[in-house]
Amino acid sequence: MILILLLVLLPYMTCKTPSIKCSIQDPIPIDHKYFQSGDLVIGAITSFVFTTRNAESFEEDPHHSLFSESLVLTKYYQHILTMIFAVKKINEEHQLLANITLGFRICDRYAGYQAKMEFFYSQNRFIPNYKCGNLNKLISVVGIIDPGVSLVDFLDTYKVPQFSTGSSPNESPFYYHMVPGERLHYMGIIQLLLHFRWTWVGILVYGLGGRTFQHLIFSLFALHKICVAFLEQFRPVYFTNAVEGMELLVETFRLLVTSKAQTVIINDNNLSNLRWLLYLPEMETVSIKLKGKVWIMASQMGLASFFYQKSWDIQVLHGALSFAPYSNEVAGFQHFLQTRNHFSFKDDGFLKEVWEQAFGCVFPNLSVNEETEDICTGREKLENLPGAFFEMRMTSHSYSIYNAVYAVAHALHAINFGQQHRQKLSGKKFGVQDLQPWQLHFFLKRVSFNNSVGDEISFDHNGKLITGLEIENWVTFPNQSFHRVKVGKLDPWAAEDKMFTIHEETISWPSTFNQTIPVSVCTESCLPGYFKKKQEEKPFCCYDCLPCPNEKMSSQKDVNDCLKCPEDQYPNKDQDSCILKKISFLSYEEPIGVSLVTLALFFTLCTTAVLTTFLKYHNTPIVKANNQNLTYLLLISLILCFLCSLQFLVVPSNIICLFRQISFGIIFSVAVSSVLAKTITVVLAFMATKPGSRMRKWVGKWLATSIVLSGSLIQAGICIVWLFTFPPFPDTDIHSEIEEIILQCNEGSATMFYCVLGYMGFLAIASFTVAFFSRNLPSSFNEGKCLTFSMLIFCSVWLSFVLSYLSTKGKYMVAVEVFSILTSTAGLLVCIYFPKCYIIIVRPELNKKEQLIKRKY
């Protein structure tokens, strides 16, 4: 700790006295390094060397305590080769960095804090705070970078640009994130679960999983109505007591087998703990096998195996889904891996262990003359290794390293171009050794270029690469090889509706599901026609399925509540869909419509026959006896009354709705006014025959005409006001019948409609009153009894109509009105004119003036 504090607080000094020799040995030797000289050096920190328990010792003695051995995830050797490939390619492209050669220094993450310090010194000398010999000119560091053991990271102290290729929470201004953060990974998991409707999921987590992961479980899951079936923590078998570790693994395995959750989220750094869990049936520790589960990787993970896992089956991982940063295959990379002579580079400190553990061979020990079998010859091919040990395709992690190196190169290019311009102005020569790491930040924050595969590389204001995630589907094979298929993407920079896309048809699911989308729910789906009701004392994902109530439906599975159909539809018998309502109105094609049309036409013919009879016998006394003009006018108005009822039996339209009530009101007012005029004429005629009566001056055609005109014009005025204020219009009635939409005419203003009826009722009552008082006049001079009886029928019909109209709905309201029109009109026709027709046709001997005079006395 004292050494660390000195590094932070002391000035960066230079060796001045010749007594100090810069050739002391490293205080903490680091075995895994890789060097290449150059004018400028890019430091790299890789992570594929682990100190762990020997697997074979563990299987032989489960009670064995911690046994340390250096294990290598050979698959991650690609990260180193990608760094070499990128630097080599840049150095060969002289137009990008003219007169500058890049070098690199690669150390393993396991070396810790000292690896970062060594980046600043020569390859063989390490004296903190002193400049001795030909030092490395460090300009940036790439890799999985953790803060050191001090509160202020050593690299941050010197403002070195650091490119993180892992999901790091570090928010240092000197950090450049080449991959999206954990938050985007977890957002992708949420979108994936919602897309496939996986609401009952299990979680296996290493340790506590971090704050972001806890936020995912305890906040985001509940917010999106996703339930956790189980939450189990991994405890590495080889870092704990073996017996206790195995018992915990067996308990977790049994929970996995018995759980209904078909989807399991994994938060494990390199899947090593999951591999041990899935290997339990092979060790005969458990007697049951784990059937198909869909594994979802919670962060940037790849399938990487240790050498002792070569015989372990990976078929259980078939169909897994993971998220990885956008990547592409870089041209020339596979050719580089295939043609490179790895054994020709003596500074590669990683090669020995990678080769021995990948190919199961041994490097010869020249100091010991022993014959050894399976000697590494250098002719082994990386492309022959299964995908779990090495991939020839550039992984997303390697692609991030490749882009990071090129970002540094483009920033150096911008600096070099600017310095050359200044050199022309000032004449001062710019040297590479004068370049300081902190000078790159200005250019890195503004760097923007298309890499060799055409992808745009640039950073936002927080130093994060503008990129997204790809959804990968793992397709495994029995020989431990596997293929990552891109099946979707998560683009935080796209529009909201295009942010998450996935292609279901390209996904290979575990064989258990027979290529159907797995179902991971607490309760089987509620079928259409049912809705969910939460079960008491259980998570909200567990529920019962109940049928929808009447007049509601559910067309989808797992709905929380049934819905009403649109107003123009109604639920079917199974209540799982809506059926379009039939359009209905009172039509002449319906039985009731046919009946009404038949009656209307029949009475129209009867009225026409009466009118024809009266016209034929217009010179007879009985026709002349009571104002022929009123007689003809009343008959014509009755014909029109019968015919106007037909307007109610056609499709309601704008014209029909405007005029059918108006025409009905005016025509009926003319008819009733004519009856009133006939009644008043009869009374006045009788009174005028008395000697000395003054009523003679009132008797005449003008009186009848005045009564008819005044009665009709008042009704016409009411109708005109109705038309200009609240005119009737076509409307639909969707509530009266469940399965029908009834087309009807909305009266516009119910008040005006009842004003029309009220005025017509007033005329009818006036006519009835006058006729009633004239009923006892001598029959030779009046027809008072017939008029009284006809108006009694008329008033009774329309009083009944008002009561029936208010109590009916839909097209039956129209039927009631049509029936009232026909009945009341037929009453006037029958009561007033049929007795006269009987005399004219059947008893012509009574249709004589002598008979009238005789009857008078």
C-alpha cells in the first residue's frame, strides 16, 4: 500500500546518478505477457488465465481443499490475436499512420495492478517513478480494465485513454466504452421476455449479480408483470468446500428440474458454474436429467470451456439466447489465423499454456533430456478446435478490440496531421516521444470513421460507442462445436417501434420443444373467451381462468379482463370474437312490413274507389248535401295519408327522414281540418235554416276554405320551424337489439315532434267536440253521428299511439306509427264515407231529394 501511495503522490522523476542501474528484477513477476516494439505502444489487458482447482483432483477427492492450477480459456486467445492483427494491419497501411509504428504490450488481467504500471517502463526494467532506458511510449490501454487497488486508478492518474471491451460501470472521463452497458442488456432481456410472453422465469446468479441486476429483478420485472419462479445464487465448486459446494449444486439442479419455468436467466461470468451444474447427471450425482430449458445470458457471455471440459456435453445449451454488441466478420482475419506461424514469436508468453491445454500436447523441456509423448509441433491448427475452445470467426469481444485499436490510430492520424500543419507554420519539428496520452482525448471524443467492413465508429458525449446489441441463438453440435446465429437486434438509437426486432423463424429451440415457441408461465394460458383472476397468496402471474360475462368477449389468451365489442358488433356464442351486426330497418320485405304495405295499398284503393264513386255520382243529392269540395279534399288527403305511410318502410335517408314526419303531419292536419270544416259547416247550415237566423252570412265555401287553410298553415309553420332548427336526420340504434343495428330517423327534436302531434290532436279534439254536439241534428241535414264516431276512433288511436311509442324501441316504434296512421285514416274513411257509398250503390232509392225532404218532416 505504501508503494501505491508513492506512485500517486511523488513526482515522476528521472534517473540522474550513474550509480543507479536499471536492471533490477520485477518485484512481482508476471508470466503472461506479449511484446512488440514500436514508436508508440498500446497496452492491452486480456482475461483468460484463471487460478483454479484442478478438475481431476476434484473428481478423485471431493474433500480436497483448494488446489491451485493455472487454467486457460483458450477461446479468449483470439482477443490477443485480434490485437496483433489490428496493429499489424495498421502498420501496413502507411497512409493512416505515416512514419509512425504502433507497438503493443499485452498482459493478463490476473497480473493485477503491476501490469498497468509496467506499461510505462521498458520491457525488462521496472523502477517506479524513474525514467530509465528506452521507455515504452504508452498512448492507450485496451481490454477488460478494472480499477486498481487504490482509490484513484493508476491509469487515470496519467489520463491514459482506456478502452473497455467489457460491461464496466466505470464513468471515468478517460474511459471509452466499446460495448453497451449492462442496462441495455437487461432492457433487451425485458423485451425478449415480453415478446415471447415468458412471465414465469428462473434466475441463476453468481454472487449478488450487481446493483443493476438487482434492479432488473426487483423493479423492472414487477413493472412489466414478470414473475420470478426461483432465484438461486451460484457458489463455485472449486472455491468452496467441495462437499458443501456439491450439495448446493445438487439442490439447485433439483429445483431446475421441478420448476415449471422453462426460461432461465443466467448471470455468470464465463458459464463455468453453469457447466458444472449441467454436468451433474454425467457424474451420477443425480439420477435425473434436465430437459429443455431456454437459457438467457444476462450479459456479454460466450461459450468458453476449460481443457478438462472437453468431454462435457454442451447439447443442453442448444437454443440459448444471448446479447452481444454489433459485430461483423473482418476480411483477412481468418486467413491471418490460418497462415500465422504462432511458434515464431518468442515473446508470446501465452502460447505455451494455450497450446498445451487446447491440443493436449506438451512443450519440450530443453533442460531435461527426457522423452515425452505428445510434443507440441506447431503444426496444430486452431481451426480444428471446437467452437467452445476457439472460434475462427471474429467474436463480438474481439471486434470491439479491433475497433478500439483503429479508433486510437485515427486519433493519432488527426494529431499527426495537425502537428505537421503546425510544423509548417512554426518550423519546429514534432517528435513522437513528445506526444502525451492525454492529448488523444480531444480527438477521440470527435473521432468518426468507417472501419474496414463499413461500420461507423464514433462515441457519444459520455465516451460510449454508438452501437447496439445483436440477439444471438446458440446452435450446438455433439462434437462441442457450436454456431452463433444472429436472430434479432436491439438498437437504442432507432425509433421506438424499431428498437427491438427479432426473427422467430430463424431461432433453433431446444429439441424438447419440437421447434415450437416454449411456454414459460405459472398457469396455462387462458383461452379466448376467458379472463384471468389472480390466485390468492400467490404471485400475480398465477391465476384462474373464468369465462367472460355476458355481452363481453376476449379474443386473445391471458387477458386480464374481457372487453365489449365495438358498437357495430356483438360477441359470438363462444365469446372469443365479435360478429358484425346486421343492418336492419322496418322494410316492406319483412312479414310485418308486407302486412303494413298490403293494408296501405288496400285502403288506398278503397279510398280511390270511394272518390271515383263520388265523382261519378256528383249530381246526386247525397253527394251535394255536404260541400262537395270538402268531400273531395278529404278523400284526396286520406289517399295521401295512406300513401305517406309507405315512406316509413324504406331505407332511412336524408330526404326520407326530412319529409316523412313533416308530410305526415301536414297531410293529417289537412284531413282533420277538413273534418272540422265539414262538422262546422253542418252545424252552421242547420242553424242558418231557422227563420231570422244571422248565421246565413257565415254559410258558404269561403268558411270551409278558411278553416282548412288556417288549420293546415299553422301545422306547416310548426314543421318549417322544425326543419330550420332541429331537422330529422338518419341515425342508427345499436342498443335495442344485440345482433342488429337498426337504421332509423332521429327526430332531431322530440319537442317539435310532439308539437306536431299535439297540434294534430288539438284539431282532432276540436272536431270531435263539434261533431259530438251535432250528433242529434236531423239526419236529413247532417252526418254528425258518423263524424263523431270517426273522430272518437281517431283520437283513441293516437292516444294509444303516444303511449305505445314511448314504450317501444327500434323498428317497432316505426311499426306502431305506421299502424296508427293506417288505423286512424281507415277509421275516417269507413265511418264517414262507407254509409254514403252504401246508399249510393246499394240503396239508390234513398239518394233522392224527396226522400231527404220526407225524412226532414
